[in-house]
Amino acid sequence: MQRLEAVASTNDGFKLSEVDLELRGEGDVLGRLQSGGKSSLKLLRVIKDAELIQRAKGLAEELQKQGLGENLRQLIEKEDATALKQS
């Protein structure tokens, strides 16, 4: 019924897709199942938290540009090597 009401109230495809996503569920957005149902996201919801997700993506891309990924990889390798020496 909610889908019918949405279709009757707008011809905006983006709005209709948001309504469908809310009703159907976002599915396992971090995995392979995309047909709705339970989300693998524990604290976020794709529609409700879309702005926060976009901001986090932008920050992650900026950190990656600054070389954080490589620096983090080197730090982990160093800590792994230290831990192996101690065991």
C-alpha cells in the first residue's frame, strides 16, 4: 500500500527509489546480497545516514591521497614483525 501511495504522490524516480529502499531494506551493502532484507551495517542506515556516509567517504579519500594507507600498512608490518620477534 505504501508503494502505491508513493507512486500516486510523485513522479520523481529518486523519491520512489528511496521509498522502495526504505520498504524493501538495503540488504547486505557490504557483502554480496543486495536483494533487501537485513543490513550488515550495525550503526548506519543507507537512507537516514547518507550525508554522514558521503562525508566519511570524502575523508577516507583525502587520507588515502595523503598516503595514510601506505603509512598504516608499514606500521602494521612493523608491529607484526615486533610481535613475531617477541613470541
